[in-house]
Amino acid sequence: MAALSGLLPGWLRGYRRQWLAGDLTAGVVVTLLLIPQSLAYALLAGLPAQAGLYASIVPLLVYACVGRGYAQSVGPMALTSLLTAATLSRFAEAGSSDYLALALWLAILSGLILLIMGMARLGFIADLLSEPVLAAFTTATALLIVLSQLGPLSGLHLPGNALPHYLLALWEQAAAWQASSLWLGLAVLGLLLVSRRWGAAALQRLGIAAPVASVLLRAIPVLAMLAGTLLPPAWQVPVVGPIPSGFPSPVLPLIPLSQLADLAMPAFFIALINYVQGLSVAQLLAARRQESVDPDRELLALGLCNIAAGLAGGFPVTGGLSRSVVNADAGANSPLASLVTAAAMLLLIFLATAPLALLPLPILAATIIASLLSMLNLASLRRAWLAERADAVAWLLTFCLVLLLGVDSGIMAGVLVSLATLLWRSSRPHIAVLGRVPGTHHFRNCLRHAVESLPGVLMLRVDESLYFGNARQVRQVLLSRVRQEGGVRQVVLVMSAVNRVDTTALSMLEGLDQALQQAGVELHLAEVKGPVADILLRAGLADCFAGRVHLSTQAAWEHLAGPVDYQI
Amino acid sequence: MAALSGLLPGWLRGYRRQWLAGDLTAGVVVTLLLIPQSLAYALLAGLPAQAGLYASIVPLLVYACVGRGYAQSVGPMALTSLLTAATLSRFAEAGSSDYLALALWLAILSGLILLIMGMARLGFIADLLSEPVLAAFTTATALLIVLSQLGPLSGLHLPGNALPHYLLALWEQAAAWQASSLWLGLAVLGLLLVSRRWGAAALQRLGIAAPVASVLLRAIPVLAMLAGTLLPPAWQVPVVGPIPSGFPSPVLPLIPLSQLADLAMPAFFIALINYVQGLSVAQLLAARRQESVDPDRELLALGLCNIAAGLAGGFPVTGGLSRSVVNADAGANSPLASLVTAAAMLLLIFLATAPLALLPLPILAATIIASLLSMLNLASLRRAWLAERADAVAWLLTFCLVLLLGVDSGIMAGVLVSLATLLWRSSRPHIAVLGRVPGTHHFRNCLRHAVESLPGVLMLRVDESLYFGNARQVRQVLLSRVRQEGGVRQVVLVMSAVNRVDTTALSMLEGLDQALQQAGVELHLAEVKGPVADILLRAGLADCFAGRVHLSTQAAWEHLAGPVDYQI
């Protein structure tokens, strides 16, 4: 019995009775959100609507077994769906059986990549993307999705995955839009936006209790869909079309190995985005309970979810921000809430696919657009601009690149832009000339403070770790400072801000020492940190600097001031 | 007259008579080195031998006009030649007219890229490559070149540009080697290596003055070549073949725009390598005279040299390390030495191309191999291993990737490996718990020092700038430390080692503060540096941390110890 309970997930063994009500409510509320989203995101990915249902159910079950988050809701996401469409449209016609097969494999591949990264403990890879770059990427992608949804909204066919494609297609097909589709879509969009903005207040004024009002509001998209299925056929609005009942048998179509190789790179980027997304959701939820998240565990769980989604006939999935927050807010206390959602979705797929077939596409497009407007994050640009200009430039660069190149090239560009800002920022470190604050043992920047200095001694502090990206620059600046000052006999390099040195920096220090020696100047080091001192020792530089490494700047000062100074 | 002299390069206006003898000697000595190298590197690049002559002469003239180095010798280089061959062999058959046209355009494109980078002041881009990665790249490339020269040395044809290609070709053609070629090549190689190792000592023992001996030794490759042209035709050794006399008329063949676009990326990497190479040569020479180098100026000069090399019918060029050092050692005082070399090469090309046609290829291969052995830099691996394990891993990774993928993909891999080590190293910063050294105002790591602490107060120092690469990690570690300690009411984050923060880190600090507040813990900041404080202010975090930012750790201590502590 004990052995059996060891096989159960931790949350189940520790389950408390008072959690049940919250879990049940949350499960139902999330289902209301998930039905339109799962169908819409499948269509966004260029897949038949049922793929969204398959991709919604199985990952929920898997995450409940292996995941650690109490309210994480794993399933199809707008960002990933567009990335899937952008990737697959390069290899096959949307809707073809090849396209379907590639979608499964994309999910399985990105799942395997996540799994491997988790086993190799590469959780830190989420940090390849800086926050402004991620915000710009999300905003640009949301904009692209809204544009792509103008197609189903207005009855047009908009191929491609970047701004130029959409604009060109809109221009060419400007005369072909269908009035009935467009008006229906805009009406539902208006209803969704109005209810989101003023719905809660209005229901409250009607005297409806807040929890009930919240469930009602969440049901509005589903109610709009239900109403849509009752539209008279005379309107001739395009609909989702027949959805098979039940689950497909899990058959994995074989694809050529060369195609699998082509999918590897896109699968990596989808895995990266899904992981960053899923991890930030997990951290947000964990922070509410003062818990911490194990990124490597999260990698493993997301990896298994994606493999399962692929095997079940779905496409790449991750932890959805809005659904997970709704889940937590509606009272989810454990993954049981997700199991409830999965059960409800299973009921739907086995019993109620017939009405789904009549669902008008413009209504689905409207629900996607409404859910995406919150992803447009222009505030992040303002924030980056205030904090650090380079981050704002990175934001704009990523935003433009994603719009112009599409999401798939855009994410690669984002990683490169993140790394470039890092390199750029640390490549030109702040270097201060120090002096001693009179009467103290403190040494400060001589430009900001009234300080005293020793004749012939130049004290310099480099405010950055020394590494290949700035070694050359630091050497040049130090040498030219010595030359400018004139009459310098000793240079003290204050290393208090140098947290690390690498091989390139060691060579630089050696070369700098030689260059200064040739110019008749002695180089001293002060306040070398423990780890840096260890490296100097290992690389043999400690010998070469013997007698010229000082524990503190004050010690260097006393050494250089010489015995005369001591007698004062 | 004054206006006219303003047009002259600076070195010519300030020319001193006593420089003349050194410049003349150096010019002649470098010519002896340049003749075999220019021919051999052209063949290495897959081009006719005369392309090497053109690429040698024109850049020397251009650099003398616009460059700043006094002894920089710009021309064909082994590394660049192999990169050229690796790039062009993907688009055309070596030796075809298409191949020739692409070589010109590759030089012009990489010249334009250097020029644009110079005008945009992007000199810092040389720092994309860390020293271990560059050393590994150079070593692997030298090894590949030695392997590729086994072809001409043994009369085989070895196509491709990576280790697997060479091994396969050697295996397939193992039976086809020509004994006469191989023995001749090995004999010359032996002669070159022996003369380099023991030549100077032997000549000195014969009573020959050191300067004369040095010139004699430099002349050995040329003498070997001369002797080679006199070999009896019965030996049937492959030769260079007829070289046209004089200069080709500067006609630029047109190539399709799509091919030009294909060349852009390789041209960028060749420009990068040429710039890194040229800049390090310039800095080495400048350091001997305690001068400094303007990287952007060097970019402009190298850019113009490459454009000129392309227009003259050559291929990409840069400052050669060995030739420049020989130039300086032989007494070069100004670019006049390069002009002398250019004039001597011009004489050669107009008057003496006939004997060059009879030059045996195995002898040229032997001179290349001999000149490359000094590029095999295994000491750099040992050095990296001693200093920093991650650098040694980067070395090995780059080395293997270059051997396996070839030089062209290898250089890109090198850049990525450099950046990855940077990210990896700063992603897991050292975080120390601090305490006060009794009787002082110093705060040190409580694991290394006997320190005192305040009850309920946790003081932490993060030894790294906070940025997107470590923000998540730092947040996790800080939160779990607080949890582990137990009973913590106040946390002091000592920011003395934080040189920069970015937008991602600001969000992290805000989120950390909220998470700690929810847990009933107060977050304080101490020793925030000027530039970091400015950013906190701009981003509005200073308000949110009002009253909780302390000038020094001691100030934070006194604040938290409260009035009771003051009365003691």
C-alpha cells in the first residue's frame, strides 16, 4: 500500500478535503475559457479544430502527474500556435496530411529538446532572452496574430507570417471581404471588450455576488459561440466544420529523416519560447504561495507534456498565463482542478462535437483578438527607455525584426539582440580615477569627491569584470590615461568591482604590465577578490606580480607613500 | 605648397633622414618573405598564382597612404586564404572564371564591410572573439592548412575544407602519391625547419655578422625556390605554370545580385577575422613604441586595402603577423619600407615572371607548412585550463568544430561559443552572506571570516552585475536563502559588486521586494553605485525603496541595529 502511494503524485498523497470545492469551481471556469481557445489556437496553427482539443486534454493529465505547479494550466498558446504555423508553412500546405504529421513531430521534437535540457540541467537557458526583448517579441507577435485574424474575421485568406505578407494580401483582396462575416466578428469583439471593461461593475450593480459574476463573465465567449451556432444558414458565415467525436488512435505518421532535421532548429526555438513562457507562469504562481520553482523540473514536465501532445495528435503546448491565473483566482488548490478541466473537455469531445461544427469562424477570430489585446505591452518599451537606453533600442529592434521577418526568424533575432546588448554594455566599462577622502581610508572617484592623491601615483578602478569583451578596451584606456597624466611612476589598479577574469583578461594584464614596465611605470593591484586571486595564482600571474598585490587600496597607498609618510 | 603637403600622409611630412637605411633594408627583407608567401597563399585560396602578387602589391601602397602603423605589412594571409577557398568552393569550381570573379567580390565586399564598421565606429566588434576561442580557431585552421598542403606536397588532389574531407580523400587516393613530389617537398621542409632552428647559431659560428645572417636566413625559402626552378624536367614535378607579366587592366566582372547576397555572410566573417588579425598586429607593433592604436582608423585602412585588393584582381588581405614583425625587426621606421617592398614586387611582376612559372608546387607547399607550424598554439589550451575551466572547454569545442565543419562554419561557431561562455559564467553569480568583522566597519563573507551579525538580519552580497542572464537565478537563490535561515525579518542586499543593472534586473528587484514583503521580510539596499542609483531613480524604484537604500553597509547595520545599539 505504501509502495502504491509512492507512485502517486505528491499533491494527491497530501490532498486535503477543504481543497475540493475550489478545485471543482476552478476546473469548470477554466473549461469555459479553454473551449474557444483550444479551437481557435488550432486554427491559428493551420490545423483542424479538433487538434486543439487533443492538445488541451492530454497535457493537462500529464502535468497533473509530473508537474509541481498547483495551478499551472498547460495547453495550446497563441504565441506557440503562430510559431507552429510559421514553421510548418515552409514545409507543407496548411491542412494537408503532411502538415498534420509535421505538427505532431514538431511537438514531439520540442518536447524531447525540453526533456534533454531538463536532464542536462540547462534550466538557465531561459535567460537567453532579456525581459525587454521578450516583451517586444510578445507584443509584435500579438500584433501579427491580430493581423492574421483579420482573415477569418472578414472572410479573406491571408497567407504568410510577417507584416509585409499580410499587408500585401489585404491590399490584393481588399474588394473580396464578406460583410456578414466582418459585422458578426466585430459585434462579438465589441461585446467581449465591453463586457471585460464594464461587465464586472454592471453585474455588481445588478446585485450579483462577485464569484458568480466572475464565472458569468468567463462564460461570455462560450455563450457567444453557442449563440453563433444558432445563426440562420442564410447568413452564409464560414464555420468550423465537422469535428470527429472521440479520440484518434495514437498513430505516429513517419516523415523523412531530412524533414525531421529541418524541424530541429524551429523545434528548439519553440521549446525555448514555451519554456520561458511556462517557467514565468510557474514562478508567478509559486510566488503567490512563497514557494520556489525548480526550473529543471519544469523543463522535464513541459517536455513530457509536449511529447504527449504530439502523440495525441496535437501540437506544441505550454503553460498559458491567462488560463493559469484564472485557474488560481477561481480557487484551484491542486492539479485536481486541471483534472476536472480535462474530464469536462473529454465529455465535450465524446458527446458534444456536433454543435461545435456550426461554430462561425469570425466569432472564434474575435475571441482570439480579444484575448490578445492584453499581450500588447507598450509599457515595457517606456520602462526600458527609462531604465537603460540600450534596452529600449533592443526592444525596438526586436519588435521591427519580428514584424518584418515573422515570428520564427524574429525569435532568433531576439536572442542575438539580447546577447549583443550584453556585450555592448560591458565592452566599455566605467573607469574612475580614485583619490583618498581626507582623514579616512575610503577611496572615491576624484571627479565626484574632494580627494587627496600621492604624487606620481595613479589609482584607477575598473567598474566591470575583465573578460574578452572589454580587455582590449580597458588596456587602451589605462595606457592612454597614464600617458595623459604625465609623470606617473606607479599605477594602482583597484579591482574591487572586478568579479571575474578570464583567459583573455589575464593576457591583457600581463601585456599591460609589460607595456607599463617599458614606459618605466610600476603596476600594482589592490582589493583583488578571492576568486580572482585564485585565478591569478593558478595562471602564474601571482608570481609575476609578487609584492605588488595589496589587500586593500589603503594598503597600496601606505606602501607607495613609503616610510616618509609613516613618520608624519 | 602647404595645401599639397597636407594631402601627404603624416609619416611622409615628418620623415627623418636617419630612417632611410632601416626602411630600405626592411623593404628588401620583407620582399624575400613575400614572394613565396604571395604565390603559395593564392594557390591555397584556389586562385592562380599571380592573384597573390596583385593582392600583395596594391594593399601595401594603400596602407602606406591611409594606415597609421609604421611597420604593418598588409597582404595575403594563410587563414584568410583558406577561408576564401572554403567560401568560394561552395559557389564555383576552383580556378574557373566564376571563381576568380567571386574572389574579387569577396575582397571588395569584406572591404566595404570593414569600411562601414569603421565609419560606424564599431571597432569593438573585434571583441566578439575571446582569446582562447581565437587561439583554438587559429590552431585548428593551421592544422587544416597543413593537411590541405599534403595534396601539392605529394601530388594528390585533396578537395574540401574540413578534416573528414581530407581524411576521406587521403584514404581514397593513398595509392596515387608521386614519389618525386613528396621527397622534394619533404627535403625542402626539412631544410626550412633545420635552418630556422639552428641556422642563426651555425652562421654565427661561421663568423657572419647577425644582421647579415638574418637576411641570409630569410632568403632561404627564396633560394630553395630558385633552386627548384632549375630542376631537370625529367623529375616531372608539378609546377606553378605560366604567370602573365605586368598588371591586369582593372575590370570588375559582374556577378548576379543573388550571388553577391550569398557572399555577404562569409564576407562578414572574413572581415571579422581580418580585422581581429590586423588589429592585434597593429597593437603589438604600437606597444613596442608605447603608441596606441585607433581601432576605427585601422578598420578604415583595412577596408580600403581589401577594396583595392579586389579591384586589382586579388583576394581578401590583412596585416600579416610574421611579415610585420620581420619588417619591424629588420629596421622599418615608416611605411616607406612597405613602399620599397611594393616596388620590388612590381619589378618582379614586370621583369621576372618567367622563372616563377617553373616553380615546383611541392616546394611552395613546404614553405607554407613551415610558416604555419608557429601558428599551432597548444600552449593557449594549457593556459586557458589553468585560468578558467570554461575557457578550456570553449577552446576544445571551437577546435573540434573548426576541424569537423571547416573554417567557414567554424568561425561562426567560435563567436557563439565565446558568447555562451560569457553567459554561462555570469549566469550563476557568487552570493556571499556577510557579517561585520568585529571592531571595524568592514563586512566580509561569513564562511571565510569570523564575523558578527544582527539577529533577524541577513546581509547578502551578489558578486556580479544584475542583468537578464542572472536575474532569475539571483531571485531564486535569495528567496531560498531567506527561507533556509529562518526568522529573518530584514534582508540587506549589498550592491558593491553590482556594476550595472538592466531592465530585467529592475523587474526582478521589484518582484523580489514584493515576494519578501508578502513573507513579512523587509528588503534593504546598501552601497548602490552611482550609475546604478541613477537607473533606480529613473525607473521609479528609488521611491519604492525610499528609506531602505543605505550609503554603506555600515549605515544599513546602524539603521537596523536601532537606537538600542547606539546607547551601548
